[in-house]
Amino acid sequence: MKFFGQDNRLRKGSIVAKEWKIVQKLGEGGFGAVFKVVNVEDRSLAAFKIETRKGKGSVLKLEAKVLRRLEDCPFVPQLLASGKKPGYSYIVMSLLGPSLNKILKYYGKICSISTQVRVGINALYAIKQLHDYGFIHRDLKPANMAVGPVGTPFFRFIHIFDFGLAREYIVTSYKDPPKMRRPRQKAHFRGTLRYCSVNTHEKGEQGRHDDLWCLMYMLIELRGPLPWSKARDRAAILEIKKNVDKEELLSNCPMEFVFILEHLSTLNYYLRPNYLLIYELLMQTMKAGRIRFSDPYDWELKSEIHTTPVGSQTSSQTRSWALVREYNPFPAEFFSANPLGF
């Protein structure tokens, strides 16, 4: 995009938002870009995300709103600053490690059940947390999930990010108690064709269950290609999703996934997902396979073979984690709690 290439304010070494120096560009889209920046005072790293005024609406305004609501919550970026400059708006947020999409491209897309189920539990926690604050993500996929900051204890945890397509499903006001937003009869398509639910394909109002369909399709893909992975036409993808045989879809997955999909099939916009049931089914898979949360992920094992691992995770870091006392960082009580009452 010419805007970013010609604007000297956004070149490597430029100071932005008074205290951040641009290190490199991390990515660029239709009306925005993300830069890696360093704080000129304490040398801390962060992500500087901008949106030009040419875009319709304000994706960053919504993203900042979500991050403010989730302040101090784990497994999401922390909002550090936000503002406007001539020609663009910006937010500064904590810098995560590589996305799950990049990790899988580097080390291989087929994962063990151990990695699959632990990614699932961690992501389920992050998704429920978002739902508990009144938002639906609407575009969950490996590209919008990442490990935590490199060199920190959070490196082994999955974070969700990019809330530009999120939507509030809870309406709040000063006078009235919170209530669920009334669903639209027809909604605009939001999401990614590969991972979205049938309801999303058919332009139904997305609810909490639609985020969980995205999660399940993503987890299923960790064990092998989705049946519609080679389809390019939207109608063809929808047709396969609606008619795929569950045995074929889940051929490489734990049997507990059958019960999770059956549960999701009973839900609609208003019905609250049984997060505890999904959690317990995933935990059941862990127990049956004697899987521990301290076990290395597949990419951590493979990083000991490669000389240039994604995120520069070292074998010593992997081994040191194995020495940590075994514990469950995702307590069942969290999944049973219903703070909003919906």
C-alpha cells in the first residue's frame, strides 16, 4: 500500500505515539498495518496497529473497546495506548509470539492428540472469557491465535487476538440491567469460510455457539485436512459442511469430539453453551491419554531439531518447563461460572 511506503512517519526508526520506535512491519491489510515497536524509555516491545481514515467505520475503535473491557485478563493482548494522528488511528498493545498459523506452517500442520486437546482447552478458556465480557469474536482461526510473548511463562499459552470483527451480544445501559441483544433476521457475513459455522454461512446472527464451531473446526484440522479444505466456492463449502459424515469429519479425533459437536448442534443464538461439558470432555481425553499440561507441544519437540525455531524457543526452555510441578492452569470452576446470567 503506497500510504505506508511513502509516509515517513511510519518508516523503520520513526517515533510514533511519542514513545514508540518502529522496528519492523509485521503485516499489512486493506486499510491498515501492524508494526513491531520498542519503547524508547524501557526498551519493552509492543505491537503498533494502525487504520487509515479511508476505511469504512472504525475497526480499531471496536478493538480498543474490547481490549479495555478485557483489561488484566489472561490470554489476550493488553491495550497500552490508543489515539489518532493525521491520516490514521492507532492502538498500541502487548506483543504476542508467533501465531498458531505460522507455527503450524513452519513445523507441520498435523498435530498429536496431546497438542490438539491442550490447545482446545486453552482456547476454550480464552473464548469463554471473551463471551463472559459480552463479546463474540466472529473470526476465530489459527491466524488469530498466538502463543504468548517469547521468553515469558506465557509463551506456552494460546492467546486470541484481532477483535476487529467482534460484536457485542449483551446490551448495557446505566438505567436498565444488561440484556441480550436481539438477533437480526439476516446479518452480514463475518468470518472465514474454512472455519465458520453453517449458521454463519447462511447469514444468521452469530452467537456464542458459532465461535465454538470455529474452534472445533480448527481443532479437527490439527489432526488432518477438513473435508472442504480443497473447495473454493462458498456454496460448495456450505454443502459439504451440511452433509459431511461425522465419522469422516472426526476420523482422526478423540471420540469425545462426537459429543461436543452433538452439543453444539443443539444450540442457537440465545442458548448458553455448556462450557463445562466441553471442558470435561476434553479433560477426559487428556486423562485417557495420560496427557499432562506440562508435556511439550509438538512444535517444542520439533524445535530441538531445527536450527531456527519459530519464536526462538530453546530446548533448555522446553526442558525447564518439564521440571515445573504439574498443575492445571484452567480450573473447572471457571467453565461452570456464568457471570452475566445469560
